[in-house]
Amino acid sequence: MELNLEEVEVLVITKNNGEESIQVSFNDSLMKDLIVNTKPHISVVWGKLRDI
């Protein structure tokens, strides 16, 4: 997967009890944080707060 992100405000990498994730926060108030869980399973959570 290739993903180009703009308006990134904060990037946080978390490792805790065998779980690892990357959380990306944006300057755009309509965007939810992008959360990519990498361990123990790969999953992605993302979207927007409301319809424009």
C-alpha cells in the first residue's frame, strides 16, 4: 500500500504489551486520526468526522 498524507500534525508510534500501532493526527478538523495497528494483527481505522 502506498499512502501520501498531507496536513499531518502529529505522528505517534506506540508499543505496549505486544501490540504496536501508528497514530496520525491531521490539521483538518473534519478528519479522524489514522490508526494503523501493526501487531499482533494488521488493521486500519480511518474516516471523517462528518459528511461535508
